[in-house]
Amino acid sequence: MKLQLLPIGEVDHELLGELRSRLPLLLGLPCEVLSTKLDPAATFHQERGQYHSSELLHRMQSLASPECGRLLGVAAVDLYIPILTFVFGEAQIGGPCAVVSTHRLRQEFYGLPPDHGLLGQRLLKEAVHELGHTFDLIHCHDYQCAMSASHAVEWIDLKESTLCTACQAQLTAISAKLISNQAPSGVR
């Protein structure tokens, strides 16, 4: 099982490289950046001036291969779902695909000077969070856990990029089960 990063539209290659090197340390999965890009244009909704994240996930589904494991789309566009004003990302609970966006993670969005380091930290936290959902993890009550809910960028800044002990144990158990289910018969 491995993790693949899918650029959606124009994405900072340096940020993708940072994710590629840091996610394996946190999730224990090898990671690669795909050379394929997904054009988000078909998911743009003029009335909102935003991109529908669920529609992006649906389009990503055809790119997720069974041997991949997990596919994380990384975008720089403003994402939403109909019941919320915006989302930092979205995931298929227990499914192979998740998407995150740097749009509202950037300091510039809030009228502040750019901070590449802070942007990288926020993106990593949200990537771990959304990928956690693909492993059936739900929102955690520990505000420092990467699986805690974030409805504002300040909440992202409070949490860590790591999972709390309980969420990590759950991820380890789920990962072991997934890996054993993928092993050829007689190898388990």
C-alpha cells in the first residue's frame, strides 16, 4: 500500500515535495507525487466562485488504482460543499481518495504577509487529517490531535501534525488489517 499525491490545477511543486517527504514519517506509507494533473475546471460553480470538493473526489476516483492505497489530491483553489461556506479538504470515509487545498491555508488569504513555513505546516496537518478519514478515523476530541475538527485556520494552528495515542492505535490496527487483506493467499 502506498500514498500518491495528485496535483489538482497549478500547485506549488515545493509544497508537494515537502508533503512527499513528511507524510511517510507520520503515516508509515511510502509516498510519491504523480506526474498526472487533474484539471479542476469542471467542478467550478460560478454562483459561489468556488470548486465543489465532492465533485473533485468523484473525478479522482477513476485515477485511484487498487494497488495505490490512498490518493490525496492537492489543490490551490477555494473548496466548498453545499452545506458549508468552505472546506480546507474532504475525504471519502474509508475510501481511497481525499483532497486538500492551500487556498485558505495561506496567510495572504487573511491579508497577511506570505509565510511558506506556516503554509507547509498547515497543509501537512490537513493532509494527515483528511487521509486519516480515508482510514475510517473520525474527529477527535483532543484539540492537539491531527484528527481534531478545524472550522477556522486558527484551529489548524493549535493542533499538531501527529495523531494522539488513541487515533494512532486505531490507524495502526486498520493499516495492519488492510495490509493483511492485500497479501496473496497463504502469505497471511
